[in-house]
Amino acid sequence: MGKKEKNSREVNYDTKPIGTNKNRGCTDLPFLILFIVFWVGMYIIAGVAVETGDPKKLITPRDSRGQYCGVDNSKMPHQNENSNMDLTSKPAFTSKPLSVQICVEECPTSTRLVTVDDVYCNYDVPPITDEVDLLIYISDNRCNWFFYESKPILGRCVLSNFTIPEIPPKVSEALGLNLDELINSGGVLANSKETTMKVMTDIINAKWFIVGGTVVGFVICFVYLILMRLIGKLLIWVTLLATNALLVSCSVWLYFYWQEYRLWYEQLTPEVKTDADLYELYGITAGFFTCAAITAIILLISIFLRKRINIAIEVIKEAAKAIAAMPLIVFFPLWNFALTIGLFAYFCYVYVHIITPVENVSVTSFGYSWTDSKVSFYLEWYHIFGCLWGLAFLSGVNQVTFSGAIASYYWTLDKSKLPLAPIISAFYRTVRYHLGSICVGSLMLAIVQVIRLFLYSFQKQAG
């Protein structure tokens, strides 16, 4: 008694590499079959859409009634009695001053006043024979009173030179024309056109800087990963301290600049003060308090969460080691990106055909024919749902493959026994065993997304 018996049991640990489970089978196979069948339907829809759709309708100009310029609208589907005119001889589109948008035979080549024989009017205006009728229709805003000099771009008469022709005072008073409004509207059009051209020019001139910046950022990321393996803890803390120092410096500078500007503004007399100076003071004040708040938050996080930051550093260092052991994992997302771009291009190509039918659409396949006035609507939502499902599926394949590769690295205790290309092995396992489960998860995501789109479309129609 009083003696403690020693536990003589010995624990034998299995030193074999854990690796992946070889005894497994395919999961959720019925959903994979459903996904394949659904995409067979997507292929059928694509064929019907390409056969019956005409994307040129998207860029073909339309008048205020919704009629296509340069087209016989009586042969178009879903047109009513007010929008079924034959406008084959009027391929251009213009918004004549102070009135509706109409289709015309050609764009005006000069800025000039109208005449009895040279005027744009609404479609319901009968032929004009004298100047009295012309003035009446102009005063009713059913005919234009002068032409803009414009150029045809994609079938639209785009303003090229805005000048108001000289108008006799009696005519201006009789028509009640507001020349200031016309001049301002022309200035807005000219300025918007000039701004657009400047933006496009800047993008074209800076294209190599954009490409070079992308490449430099890519290289810096790789260098940062290498440094993380070597001096990870030091690098992160130096980066964090440098960030805090920079934020503190910015806050201090903004404070003195704010005080200096505030004193300068208070010394101004009321006659000299402007709204621009006041708004600048408000902006400097908001900038200082915003920067100070961000600085305080980052500084407090750095102080009170330093232990958690150390844990995060170790996780990041381990992740850097995993990437070094599996270098292909860095390039693997490129295939997913390429397929995503391809799916998006396919979606846009088929979608523009679905929404631009040139005739009543009917689906005929496998000996079955379906014709309905809302076929295009149903096909549109089927196509949207299929592409959302496809995008979620591609994302799921990418995530499961990454998870499998990282799991292989983590559970292989002897890193020298890692497979030659763990990411490739993980991709094989994903395709071989887990596509059905990915189809289930991506289906749920697609259902939620399409419900949100439905609700958004209903809200937009109601609002």
C-alpha cells in the first residue's frame, strides 16, 4: 500500500505519412448529371438565340416610339400599332431641338434655319405647304426650327459644331424660343464629348504604364513572398511600424495645415470670403479627423493585438513555405480566370442574341416544339441562371483544388514525401471525386443569386 504502480503501457504511433484517403468514391453524382443536362439545354438555347437574334438591334438607333431606324418595324416582333412604321428609308437618328427623337434620311451637314421644304417634323405632321403652317407646327414643338451640324456615328447624328443661327427677333418672339437654354444645352453636349475624348486619349497614352505597373506589382508580390520565408516576422513588424509612423505623420501635418488654413480663413473679411474657401476648409477638417481616426484604430490594434499579430505572422510564414513547396499553386488560378473570362464572353454573346429577336422565337429540339409569346423571357432567365451556376461551379472547383493541395501539404508530416505536383494531384481528386458536391453548392449559390436578381428587377420596375 502507498506505492504507485507504474503504467507499463506503451503507445505506438503510426509514423507512416497520413496522406489522402485512397478508399473513396464519387459524391453527389445525381447533381453532376443534372448540371450536365442543364448545360445541354444551354447549348440548345445558344443555337436558338444565334439563329433568331440580331445584336445589331442594340446599336441600331430607336425613335421616341421605340421604332428602329432603317428597319421595317411592321415585321418586328412585339411591336404595337404605334410603332410599326416602315423606316427603311430613314436610317439616321436625331433629337431635333426642343422635341422628340425621330428617324431621318440623313444627318444635317450644316447649322441653318428650316424652310418649308427643309424641316424635320413628327411623323403625324402632314406635308407643310406654307410658312404659316410651319410656324404653327414649330410653336407647337412638333417641328424643329433649325438644324445642328452633325456627323453620323453608328446611325446617330452626333453634334459636330454647335452654333446658333441668327434668328429674326419677330420669329424668336413668335415661337417663344429660349436661346440661352439652347446655347447651354449645346455647351453641355460639346463638353461631354470633349471629356470623353480626353479620357480615351489618356487611357491610350498610359497603356504601357498600366501594363508595366501590373508586371512590377506581380514581381513585388513574389519578392515579398520570398522575404516572408526568410525574415517574415521582422518584415511584417517593420511594415506595421512604418505604416503607423506614416499615419501619425500625416495626421500631425494635417492638423497644423488645418489650423493654419482656419486662421487664414477667419482673418478674411466677409466681402472676400467665398464658398470655395469655406468648402476647402470643410474638406481639410474632414480629412484631418478621418486620418486621425484611422491612425488611432491602427495604433490601438498594433498595441493590444500584438500577440494575435504574432500568431498571424506564423500562419503567414507557414503559408509562404507551402507556396515555396508547391510553386504551381501560384499559377493555378490563371486557368480559372481564363475560363471565367470565356464563360462571361459566352454569356454576353448569347445574351445579346436572346434579347434581340428579329422574329417570333420557338424552340424545337428532340422532336418537341415550343412556341410562346414569352419564350425570349424564359430563355433569358434560363441563360442567366445557367451562367451564374457555371461561375459558381468554376469558383468551387478552384477552391476545392486549393483546399486539397494545402491539406496534402499540412498532413504530410515529412515534407520530402510530398507529391511532385500537389496542386495537380488535388485537381485530379477534385475532378474524380468531388464535382457532384461542387454542383450542389454552386446550385444553391446560383438559386440565391437569381432570386436576388428577380427581386431587383421587380423593384426597378416598381420604382
